[in-house]
Amino acid sequence: AAAAGARRADAVRGNALLCGAREAREAAARRRRRVGEMRSAVANAFGARSGVMLEPGFEATYALAVLGDLHLDPRAMQEHETAREQIVAIWEALDEECAGSIERHVVSVGDLGAYGIAGTTASFELAREYLERFGCGYSVITGNHDLEGLDEFESDRANLLAWGETFRAGNRMAHDELPVFRRTLGNTLDGVELLGLSTTRFRDAAGSSHAVFVDDEQLAWFERQLEAIERAGKRALVFTHAPPMGCGLRVLQSVHIKNKCAWLNHSENARRRRVFLQLVERFGCIKGWFSGHFHLSHDYQDSVSLVHDSCSFVQCGVIGSDSSRDARRQTRFVVGSRTGFRVFFCQPPRRRCAATRRERRLQRRKLARVAAAGASARQRRPSTMVLRVRAAQGGRLLPRASQRRRKPQL
């Protein structure tokens, strides 16, 4: 009887252990299914292979889409419309993940119109209609191409006023005379402040017309806003078309640095170039700085940098395939809470880029053949560059005695 009772007790304990293990496995499976469903929802929303996964305890209060250089073309809007649908879908997926509605906002860092119509009233109206279809608040700053309406406007001032009139209602400018914006996301006490600065010169540029120039009036306004945000103990995210000098982001040597239009106020004196990093060092409330201008993707290690251990500089890619310089189409996505923010990016699925991958593969093969041909030609070529024919030597190719390669003296 005692042995039977012990066996029954062991069986009960074993069943309990089995039940506990089974419940743990089922809970883990439910968690995996939930994670998979969330990843699928976000991946479908982004059109990417992986999605936004917020760590436990991160209570998101806002989600911000940062659009790089749009260069909208009314004849080819499909890629931008698809991107807009994906961004709206990810907002909805985050609402479900966070069990509540989070605040949505869109920021465009300028260069609104496609090449050929950039800087015109038509390009501004097209961009406004596109941003309004997101169904939430939006903020806009100018890029270098937004003042390129040379046939329509006689001066930068007239071009800038037309831009400001188009986006006055949605942009909520902080000052009627300045192309800037300030917007609060989240709680007014502990939310994040969005600050935007625009370029104001194209025709009147001292150097390159495509240099992004922030004037002294905007800088004075910017400094006042930072002082107020610092006193309130809040955080700030800054948006400019080009990044400031010294931020550490990848740039194009042969395009932007060569033409002195890579960074903010690149063509100006040292004081105007360095003031932005000085403000970052002075005001610890600046936690993020977002910019476009280079049309580069987010796949590079230096597409994000950290300066002064406090401010993250972030490069924003493009949506349109005609605008991309490296055949990648990506958009930044910022999810924030009361304590910080996370930066993600969305991109089209790989399967939609099969033609692009095939073209790049063929291009790589072509370059490899050219390099191989060049290497073969170099191997066949004599060691000296200058050759001449000596009739006395029977027409053989011999180098000049004075130009023969000499061994280096060690």
C-alpha cells in the first residue's frame, strides 16, 4: 500500500511537472505566434523583411515618419503612394501593439518637386496634397531645390514666400516671417519638441547655389527655442535639409564636397559653419538631428552618428527610385516615449527589386571584365612608359637609357 501510494504521488508530481512544462511550451508558442504576427503585420506595413519590435516596458506615445528628399513627379506617384500606405499601416500596427492610439506626425526635410518642376508653385501644391493624405499633422522645411523656381519667381524672397503661403496652414510656422517650425509631440510637460530650419538662398548664394544656407535670423530663433526647451527639461529633435559640418555622416566627395554644398552653410565663413555643432555641445536637450540631401540609403555604418555623447545625427533616404544614388529606397521612422526614442527604417521588399538586383549584377560583371582586361593589358605592357624604335637594332622596341626604371636606393 505504501509503495502504491508513493507511485501515485510520483505520478501526480510527474503529471504536474508535465502539465507545467506543457503550459510553458504553449505560452512560449503563443508568444512566438504573437511575435510572428506582429512581425508580419509590421513587415507588410513596411514592405520589409523585419519590422518594428519594441522592447518590453517601452510605452510609445508618438510615431514620427521622417521623409527624405521627395522629388515628387505628378506622372510617377506610385512609389510614393505605396510608401504612404505602408507608413499608415505601420501606425495602425503600432496602435495595436501599444493597446491604444499613439500620436502621429510627418516631417519632410525638403526638396519637394522632381527635377524640372522643383521650386514651382505646382510642386508645392503637389507636395501639400500628398502630405495631407497621411491624415495627420505634418511639418515641412525647404531644401536647396525648393528655391529653384527660376522661371516663375524673380528672387529667392518671392520663391520662399510662395512656399510659405502654400504650407502655412499645415506647417504651423512659429513666426510669419521665418521658414521654421516648432511642434510638440506627446505630453506638453514631458513630450519632445520638433524644430525645423530651412535654407533661404539659391539665386543670391555666395558660393554654390545648392548650398543649404540657414540665415542669422533663423539661428537666433533656434537658440531662443533651445534655451526655453533646456529650461523646461525637455528633449528636442532637429530637422534640416543638410547636416551640419562635423556630424560624421557619410557624404559624397565627388558631388557635394567638391561643390561646397555638403553641409549647412558650407560656402560661408567658419563661424557660420561651426555654430551648429557648438549649439549641440551647449544644449544637451538636442537628442536627434535628421537630414537628407545626399540621397543615400541607411545601409552604411555612418548613416547614423553620435556626437558629444548626447546627439544622434541621422541620414534620411529617399522613396523614389529615380532619386536614389545607390538603388535603395528607404524612409526613417521614429517611435518615441516619455524617456527616449527608437529610430527604425522601412523599405520596399527585396522581391520588388529583382530587376534592380539583376541590373546591378550585370553591372558588376561588366566592371569585373573591364578590370580584368585592364590588368591583362598592364601585364603585357613593358615596364617603361616611353619606348622608341631604333633602326640600328632591327626595329626592336627599346627604352631610352635615361628613362629606364632604376631600383630604389635603400
